Amino acid sequence: MKKGKNEKIVNNLRRLLGHGKVLSSPEDLFCYSYDGTFLYGAPAVVVRPATTREVAAVLKLASAEGIPVVPRGAGTGLSGGAVPVEGSIVLDLTAMDRILEIDTADMLAVVEPGVVTARLHRAAESAGLFYPPDPSSSNVSTIGGNIAECAGGPRGLKYGVTRDYVLGLEVVLAGGEVVVCGGRTVKNASGYDLTGLFVGSEGTLGVVTRAVLRLIPRPETRQTLRADFKAIEQAAEAITAVLGAGVVPSALEIMDDVTIRCVENYLRIGLPLDVEAILLIEVDGPAAALSEQARLIAALCEEHGAVRVRVAQTKEEEAELWRARKAVSPAVVQVKPTKISEDATVPRSRVPALIRAIKEIARKYRLTIAIFGHAGDGNLHPNLLVDKSDPDEMARAEAAIEEIFKAALALGGTLSGEHGIGLLKAPFLELEYGGPGVATMRKIKETLDPYGILNPGKIFGGS
């Protein structure tokens, strides 16, 4: 955006929203120039609306002026979905952070997009209810961002992902029109599933300003186990055995040897350094059934080569076991300054094959790749640990990422289980959907965003 036009737009936005909701200093713009990836983009201005009407006013102005708009929550995304394009308006929705309702009779919550996920967890649980989606960034990520990316988390194995809990949405379209879709009912077969269309659309079709979310009864209790394996293939096979025995854990996480060493160096909590993999397994439900489930899981892990199985006996021990998993992201950047976090996902029976493929790719391209993630639902997080200032290493990383994606697709999987496509995966979308599939998505985008202003470049690439 040219300087003169930029000043005009900033002044118009201040007239619409007030001075305190429009940020344009270089320092403020820098804070909104990146997300959880290594990518960077410079916005022209940042706005922080507090109401649906204000969001609509911003989009109406942007569409009239042809200015790109990048919706943003907490900026924790891992595919570049919140990285601004040059000259854009960043639409920061974190000021819209009210929990409007917790309805215990209908078991639902009505929230604004800026509500932090963990805050909703606490509000639901204080009412005796449960909101299952739990991305690792839940202490900072927002519901709007979770909806935009269809976030998951460890509990996805048993409870599903964000899409499974969105009953209705209020969405502002590119031209400023407000659409209400879905509602407060568990069943809804009226017309097209517009609610499902907006979930996971990464802010490219509309801006969510209110959500009706399904809640479920809070599980009575939970129990956590950790199983240590000399070989990562044994751990992968134990996963298949546990699920094949009819036990559905609420979480089933894996950490490989690279990840274990990083976390131990970071926390110093006595993680085993003589193993190739750790499984962290949680079961929840009626207390009477958990001890038998835990016993069966422990026996199956030992049968498939676990050298140790530890069962948490107290809430403090449970928290200590989970502490290692929650520390992975900050721990792995000790190896190299740049972390490229992928989330290729395969049918759970193909997890051993994907792990073997990733290990081979790491050797082929002489890269350090930490493997961890939600192995119970096939959603692995291979993290490539590199230095973005090293062109040769980055070139090898790009080639390795492409091979990881191709391996996942060949195993019947997908490019992304919960991070979205964003900018980083956009070049590979056609590998999964083919030309006609991507063309169909583009037609939907062009219909709902004829001005081409909503989060341009995301999902499809280009600008």
C-alpha cells in the first residue's frame, strides 16, 4: 500500500473504530508480522475490533479499497496462516474474548473468537462439563484460531477435533455481510453445511465472530501411563495392539529419542536416555473401569517390548508425566534455531510405516528430525530442526518435507491433521486433491470472497 493511501486508510479506520483500536507504529506492526513459523510479512496496519459490527465495518472498507485482510488470533499457528501479506490489514480478534453463555441443560457454550482455549476448558469444567479439543497451545491459542485451523490435540483419538464440536457460527463475509449458520441443536440437516465449510477454512472465506460449541459430560476421572521402548518400531506396534484390543485411550502420544534428549536437556526431570521412544497414554471415564484398562495397556506394552511401564498414582505424578510432552516445542529448538513443525497424518495402522519413512528421510538428507505427536490417531509431528540462515540446509529441508508429504499420501494419509495448509503446505495441496479438487475449492473461495481480500495466498499459494 502506498504511503498516501496508507495514511488515508489508517485515518478511516480510526474514524470507524477509534484511535485505541488501530495500531500503525513500526513496533506494533512488527509484533504482528509473524506467527509460530519462521515466515515473516509486513502489514500496513493492525485493527483490534471489539464487536461484530466493527469487524463488518473493517471488511466493508477493505473490500471497497481492495486491501487484503488477515484475520488473527494469538498467532500460534504452525503453517503460516496468520502471516500478513505486504500492505494488509491485520484483523486481531483477541479483544472479542467473552464467554457469553455456558448452558448446562443443552450442554453448549457460546463464545467470541478471542476466548483462550484453556479458559473455555476451565469454564466448562466448573459447570461439570467438558470441551475436549486441546491443542498444545491451549494456554494461549484462541477459539477463533482453533476453528480457522480445525485444531485437534492429544484428545483427538477419543473425542475428535474442533469440527466435531462446532454447532453454529456467526461469520462476517468479505463484503461486510453477516451470516449466521448452524445453531444450538446437535442435529441440523437444513440446507448446505455452511458451518462445516467455515471450520478449517483458515480465514479465507469469512471471519468468525461468534461460535456455539458442543460440550459433553466431564469424565469422572483419568489415569496416565508412560511406557519406554528400546526401539521406536516396538512403540508403534504397541499402539496398534492397544487400539486393536478395544481400548480407546483419551490420549496416546509418542516421543522419539531425539525429542526425549531435547526435553531432558531442557527440564532435567530424569527421562530415560537409553530408549528410542516413549508412549504417554491416558485413559478416562468411570473410576471403576480405569484400573483394568490401565492394567491391560501396561500388559500390551510389555508384550510388545516396553522395558518399563510407569503408572501415575497421584495427580502430581500425572502432571509430571505430561510435563515432558508439553515441553517439547520449546525444548527442540535447543538443537537448531529454526523449527519446521509438520503434521502429516496417516491411518493409525500405518504409523509404523510413516515413522520408518521419516527416519530414512532424515538420514538421506542429513537432517535432525524430532518425531512426536498424537500417534493414536495417526497424527505425527515430524519437526525438522534447521538453521534458516543456512541455504544448503534449508534446501535439504524443503526436499525432505516434500518426501514426507509424499510418503504420508502414499500411505493413505493427508498433508495436515490439525495445523492447516497456510503458506507452508500450499505448494503441495494438489498432490492430495488433484487439479479438479483444488479447482473446486478455488470456486468456493471466489464465490464467498469475490474481492480476493481474505487471507490471500493461504491454502492455494500465490497472492
